[in-house]
Amino acid sequence: MIKNFSQRLAVWQKQYGRHELPWQRQGGYATWVSEIMLQQTQVQVVVPYFQKFIQEFPTISDLASASLDSVLAHWAGLGYYTRARNLHKAAKIIVSDHHCEIPKDLDLLVQLPGIGRSTAGAILSLGFGLRGVIQDGNVRRVFSRLFCIQGDLSKATAQKILWELADQLTPKSGPDACIHTQAMMDLGSIVCRRRKPTCQLCPFADDCQANQRGEVMLFPEPNRVKQRPDETWVVLQLENERNETLFLRRPPEGIWGGLYAPHIDSSLSKIGEQIKTVDVLEAEYQGELTHAFSHFKVHLEHYRLRVHSQDITEVGMWRSIDRLKKGVPGPINKLLNI
Ligand code: SF4
């Protein structure tokens, strides 16, 4: 084990860590919202979304009593909408079962939708100043390099080792545990970066096994996630006599679940099977863009068809594309405005 790890890390954090993030020292609710937003999303992207979200839903009761539409609208652009749906569900549970108070207990926290063990650890330590152990992507990467942990880090054997290390290295109590959590996150994102780590600035350069062996870039081993083949999606914008576009609510589960978008399918004829009242093959091509999801890319092709509202029987909202921005997936907004 590395000597005086948490003390040395705390000294480093004080001098070089991040101290001005808008969710820091703002309590459990702000920590929880930020932690959920930060899953799969970078800090600089999250900051403006976090600020607007907290302005709109300043308390747990505000979030719980808001409509899902409104929550999703404030999430639009951040992606991974299941996170927003879970946040909303969990807020309702906190209001109904926990008297509007986020539980300060690991076992109760992990029962809430969208909160895993690491997020719960972050809420406890960063939000409440209690002991909480985390193991996010940054921590995994730092540990895999410090201790040369091989193999797929998402597998049970590696997970066990990583959680044991995280537990052993986290101070046993109080405010030190809180600093430790922030410091681990900072070390991973400022110094021990995935690409181009700056080992010469690392407080553990002499302890780090991967650095000593000159094998830093071999850790962690890349995940062998199966890449889904790229797809083409046709987006058909039906536009009525008032220049309004028909937006349909997407099914709750799946990509862009619960958000509003024009018809989307793999081809115009597929969409035609759905809308039998007009000839979709007369639609005009408008342009395209490529959007990358985490494990596949989609080529979005945009077509527009002028119609009369009374010819369309499907239930949706006719809105001007300038007016309906919130609640529409970011790439669709971009595509419609090309
Ligand atoms: S020495 Fe380099 S690889 Fe090792 S923990 Fe520090 S930054 Fe990461």
C-alpha cells in the first residue's frame, strides 16, 4: 500500500484541485444532481446545464412536483435521458418516503432509481461530509495505473479489488473523507488523464507501478465493447399550412425516450407505412448530419413534406421549430435548423 496516501492526496488537492465548481459545498441535492449529470458527460458540458436545472428545480420538492416533460426539456442536449427519468422518479420517492430528505445512508441511497454504490458514496461524502467510498471512471483509471491492475475493470474480479482498494485508501471518518473523494476525482481528471497523463506533476509518480515500469498507457486495458454498426435514420418533417412541424412523443424507453421529434425510421417507406394519409415519397431531401452515441453512430437524413393538418390523423403537437426547442433531442434540433 502507498504510504500516507490520503494525506498526500489532500495536500495536493488543496493546491491543485478544483474548488469552484457550482455544485461544491451546496449540500446533498446539488451533489446528487451534479453526480447524475456527470455520468458519461464532461464537467465543462455539465456546468451550464446544472446551473439552469437548479434554477428551475431549486429543491427536491420542486423536482418531484414538476412534470416529466419539463424535467426532460431541461435535460435535452445532455443525452442519456434515462438519467433524467430516474432523477425525477427518485425525487418523488424521496418526497413520499423520506420526508423530502435525501437519506444519509448507503443502503437506502442505492435503493433509489439511478443511484449506484459510487454515486451514493459521492452524495454521502461531497454532499453531507460523511464517509463515502467512490469508484468512478477516474478512480478506476488511477488505481489501475497505481497498482497495475490488469484485465477488464468492469469484470467482477477487478471490481472486487478496486472496491477493496478504494475502501482501504478512503479515510475512516469525517471531513477528510469528503476531501478525499474530491481529490480522487481531481487527480483522475487533472493529472492522471486517460490520454496524455502528466505523471511529472503527480504526487504519486514514485509510487505508481505503471509509471515506474514505463507502462502508463497500457493501463487500464481498453474495454472490448462490441461496436454496433452505424445506422441511417430518416427524419421526416411534416410541415403544415402554418409552417408548423408535427412533433410526436417518443416511446418512454430507448433512445431519446419521452422527448419530442418528427417521424423517425430507417427509410421513408417505413414511415409511409405509419402515415398512410399522404405520399411520403414526395418529401424533399433537406440535408443530413452524423451523430455519435456512445457505442454507435447514426446518420440522420432530413426530409420535409408539406401537408394539410387535417390530412394527418396521428396525435402529436404542431409547433414552429423556433418555438419548440426544449424537449427535442439536441441532434434533431440541429438537423431541423440546417
Ligand atoms: S504517476 Fe502517472 S499514471 Fe501514475 S497515478 Fe500519477 S498520473 Fe497516473
